[in-house]
Amino acid sequence: MKKDIDDILAAYLNKAPLTEEERQEFEVWKNSSVHNKKVGKLIVKLEKQKQILARHQSHQVVFNKVQHQVQQSKRKRQLIFWSSCAAGIILFIGFFFLLRPENTVTRTQTINQTYISGLALKRPAAELILPDGRKRLLSQEKKAVIVSDSNREMRTDQQTLIVESNTIKTRETEYYTINIPYGAEYNLVLSDGSKIYLNAGSTLRYPDQFIGDKREVFLTGEAYFEVKSDSLHPFIVHASDVAIRVLGTSFNVNAYAEGAWVKTTLVEGRVEAHCGNKNIIMAPGTQVAYNKTTQESDYFPVNVQQFISWKEGYYEFEDMSLEELMQIFTRWYNLNIEFADPKVKEIKFSGRLKRYEDLRPLFEMLEYTRDVNFIIAEDKIIIQRK
């Protein structure tokens, strides 16, 4: 049986042996167009660069596997050109975002600007809204006391807001709201010790202390939760019409206001997702996707890493449309993006990219598909078909 050309190219790049039939199929594909010939040359170039890096950096893995598997789903491919350019797209993503040594950018670095073709993209500060409506900007680097009185204390430390525990719980609970603007991210440690990683464009409403038989927070956007175990006080995350009830576990919730879905991905532990009139008890390595319009929910196994990689400073994606990818970029880098030709929104990509990198190689990679151009006009990036 013939192997899909995407799998053949991925196998070649990972030094997997090819059969004679597969080699012949590769040659036929490569010679079928000028574009494919260029991609073929790129494969050889990438392989040589990988060998060079392997010799000079044998102490670490510098070239991760780049694979693309065509999803066998109910949907048929809608773009005829995909099979001919997918490998080139994937390989460029691998070249620019996987081939670079891991020590180029570390997770602990604080990077205030990202550049794309000379355009500086500043990272705005996260914001804390106090119960009385006053606002405080949260430092990304410095240690600072944000709230301090006889009843409570909140302080910042290395891009994390820490809510100190109050052992005397006789007063009324007060709620705070932390806003993470586009282009930023922040962490939060609640009074019970639970840790929350908040992605760009997210808002979390939380109490300064937990009183009663449950611990509740309210999320819009995306967050990764590491909940402190407490069997007597379940932890509940409210996201749109979904309530996620946990006792102590790690999970991710994606619930952006503009998105059609609320997605809960369980990493470890036990979670019960209440979706409308349906309750789903989740197992690790699964996801519940709730459609806010139809109020229907699906439950299925997933590659968890694709949904939690953002908190480690990179993003994995598979068969993602250009429109979805640009939505992520809008949040991450606070970009203003406009599609001059709506048809290019449906171009699909797979790969892995780092968050704190020069953006120019990525846009160069996208342009290499010969299907899109990126034009910078003041503070706007316009995407059009070539």
C-alpha cells in the first residue's frame, strides 16, 4: 500500500528506512512541480544541519521529531493543494522552531519585547481589580506587596501573584479579579495553595479566602490548574455554562468568550464536568468539549501535551487552520491581524513553535507556501493571498 507523502517525508527526516517503492514515490512527488523540487532540496538541507548540530551539541536533543499524520476523520480535505505543500510547511516549522538549540530562550527569562520585521511588540502588564474597583498593575519581575491589611496580604514574586492564607476566617469573603491582557501571562497562587497558570486574554475571579464547603473560581479564557487536594472542600471552576468539579488534580480549561467551545483537558487526577444537564466523570488523558451554541458536549481521548504546552512557553498544534493559529498569535503577541482574503483562513498547519522567539521566521515560513503574504501596515498585519 502506498504511504502518504507526508509520512514518507517525516520518516526521511527522522532517519527511518524507506522502501524502494517509497523512494520512487518521493522522486515522483518531488519532480511533479517546481515548488516540490524546492521542498526536496530543503529536506536535504535540514538533514545536513541536523547532523551538524548533533555533532556539536551531543549533550542535548536539538532536533525533535517532526511528524504529520493525516487525520482519518469524517471530514474530507477541502484544500486540494494541501497534500503537495503540507510537508514543506511542517519542515519549515521544524527548521525554525525545533532545530534551534533549547538554550536560545529559557522559560525563566523575562522577555519584554518580541520583534517581527522590525515591529516591536510590547508585553502589557497584568491587572488586579480590588473589591472596591481600584486597579493595580502586577509587576513581571519585581517583588511587591499589592494588598496588605490586618485581614489579608497579596504579593507578587517572579510573575506570580500569591494570596497568603488567613487562618482566622471570621469575616466576609471578598472577591478579586485578575485580568491578563493580550500579549501577557501571569500565575496565581490561591490561599489554599492551589496554583493557576493564566494564558493571554484571560480573566479569573477568585476569593481572598475560601469559606464553606467548597472552593469556587470563575474563568474566562484559558488556565492550567494544579489544585491542592482537599476531599472535604471540592474545587469548582466555572467557565461559561460548564462547571468543573475536582478534589485535587491537574487540568486545563480553555473557555475564551469569543470561542465556540469550552474545552476541559485532564492531565491527572479526577474531574467531574457539569455541561448543561450532562455530568461527565473524566479520566486522565481525555477532554470534554462543550459547544456553547448547541449546548452539546463530546468526551474523547486527546494528546494532552497539545493542550497544556502553552504554559511551558511553546505551542503544539496539528491540522490547525491559519485562522485558528492567528487567533493564538493575537492573544500571545497582542497583534492586530486582518485577512484580506478570507479563503486563506482554511490553510492547515501542523508543528510546534516557541512563544518567545523572533516572529519573522514564522511568517517567512508561512509565506513560503506560496499561498499567503504578510504585510505590516503600522500596527496591523494584513494577510492576503499571493
